[in-house]
Amino acid sequence: ERKVAEEVAERVAQDLRALIDTANAPIFGIDQDGLVNEWNNKAADISGYMQDEVMGKNLVEQFIAPENKLAVKTVLDNALQGQETANFEFPLFTKDNKRIDVLLNATTRR
């Protein structure tokens, strides 16, 4: 019974991983320290940064314009504390240093 439950949980995790990776919207996540721990294929497509280039890096410090760092950090910190934010627009810099505007919906992973 336990083995079956573990197999089901593993399949669900794989399905969620596939859903995140193939979503038609950029999905990224950070840990409590603001370090990137999730970066899907669409985030890589629009930013030019592959997942292995951003994982473990500080999202706000390394990818957000100086004038927007405080606002973005506040929204992300609030999300980490359970306070969700919808439709927050901010600029993200791509690998080739182009500015792209991103619409952020910040939620806590449950």
C-alpha cells in the first residue's frame, strides 16, 4: 500500500514537472533567500538564460534593474510570507541585456 502511494506521488510530481516545464508562460521560483530554484522552458526562451545558468542565483540582485530591485524584492518577500500579488509588472534583463517587461503573479508554493 505504501509503495503504491509512493508510485502515485512520483507520477504526480512528474506530471507537475512536465506541466511547469512546457507551460506557455514563464514560471520561475525562488527559495526563502531569493535564490532561483525553478526556471521553466519559457523563462529560458524569453530571457536567454538556460536553467543551469540561473539556478541558485539571486533573482533580484542579478536580473532586476537597480531602480526596481526594492519593489520586486518586496513583492517576492510578501509572496514567501503568504501574501499573494497579481499583475505586478517589472522589467527583467535578458542575457543579451535587453529589457523585457514581465507580468508577475506571485504566490507561495504550497
